[in-house]
Amino acid sequence: MTVNPELVGRDFPSVGPYLVGREKVREFARAVFATNPIFTDLEAARAAGHADVVAPPTFPVVIQEHTLSQLLSEPDANIDFSRVVHGDQRFTYSRPVVAGDELTATLSVTSVKTLGAHSMVTSESVMTDSTGAHVVTATSTLVVRGGE
Amino acid sequence: MLAGVTVGQVVANRTIHLDRGSLVRYAGASGDFNPIHYRDDVAESVGLPGVLAHGMLTMGFAIQPLADFLGTRGRIADYGVRFTRPIVVDPEHGADVTIETTVGAIVDDAIRFDLTVTFQGDTVLGKAQVQVVFD
């Protein structure tokens, strides 16, 4: 069973707004071994010109996960989660995420490719702030391993 | 622009020691509770060589030496990686992962930094690149 190519171009409802919490940013920063004080120290972040502590660069994956679960739960997607491997990941930023941001994420599937028994699904989660301005786009390719 | 850097220059080196606690902490922080990242029996049942670090944990810490080098300078515009090899985290000994950060290219007001992330002698990320804009 290969992944349904008709996922490309389908509209998914936006997720959020997700309120980026200061302690969540600090918790994430510790988990990724961050040591630059702008990620944990409010005064250091403000001195560097940010409104609040800065989320580490991969923090948007927390919000992206909510959009990917929409994709995995589409009834006709044919994606078996136990066979999913993360192939690649990219973040393209207009600005850093900071605590206090309210981010809304919108998923789109940009390509579904089949290589033998495997499928590769590339999707984008576009995240905007409460003013509607773009903050970051998370692009992910999932490899769905074929059955035996 | 960052003064004094040249293409090929190594700007940061760091070794991260992962243990099972690191994986549990990342699971909680990120919300990724896939049990292959903390349960040996589940990892074994799906044919894995052991409990694996989350790919996104590796991507998350791989950029930290660069974040320290930059301090408050520059703005990260793009960060992408390919996951090429898993990191097996031994329940007793953990896993040591090394990160080398080099200057890959300098174009106008932007620098591309290349991250070489190695575990047991093999690179675990492919094309791990960070674009930083200095404006």
C-alpha cells in the first residue's frame, strides 16, 4: 500500500494559536543542550533586542507535530505510523520565535513520491504570528517503508 | 558581516554525551513520545539495534555550538538536515556525539555554516547546513 498521492494540494484546517510559553522554551532549551543565555535568561534575551527568551531554532517542531498528526490521521492517507522514518527536516525563518508568540500553523503536502515499496511524503507547516506575519516554515520529508 | 572568518575555518567543536535520561527529557520537552526512544523491548520488536535518539534531538543540539559562537550576532535564516544514520543510546554507557562547525560559504551578507555530526566514527546527519544573515 503506497501513500495516497491525492494528499497533494488538499486543504487542512489551521492549527492553533499555539502560545509559546517562557518555561516551555526553557524546558526545550535544556533538552537540546542549549547554553547560549538568550534561550533561558530573560535579561540576556532583552539585552540582545528580543521581547522575551528566544526559542531554540528547532522549537517549531513542537507545533509542526500538531500539523503532521493531521496528515497521519487522514483516513485515506495510507500512512502506517509504525513504518514512518524521518528523512529530512528544514526550517526557514523570517524571524526567531520568542516566548509570548501566538503561532498558527497551516499544513500542506507538497509532494508524494513512490520509490519501489517506499513512499516519501514532503509537507510544509507555515507558521504565522498573531498579526498574520510569517515567522517560520517547517518542511519535513517522511519516508514510509513499504510492507513485505 | 562577521569580521575575520574564512571559508573552511572551524568555529566550534563540542561533544555531547547522551544518556537515556536525555531522551526522556527531550520526549517531554518536544511531545514526541514514540517508545522506540525509551523502551528496549519496543525498539527490538520493530527490528532496531536498540533505543535510538530522536532525530530532532540530534538536529536540536547540533546547532548549539554555532548558537554559542554567534552569541547575539546574526539571524538564523535557514537550517536543514538529512537524517542518514541513527544514534543508538546504550542503557549503561549512553552515546557520545561530536559536532564540528565550519564556515561553508560566504556570500554577500550571509554565511553558510556546515555541521559535521559524528557518532562512533560515522556521520549521522547529511547536508546539515545553517544560513546566517548579518544585516
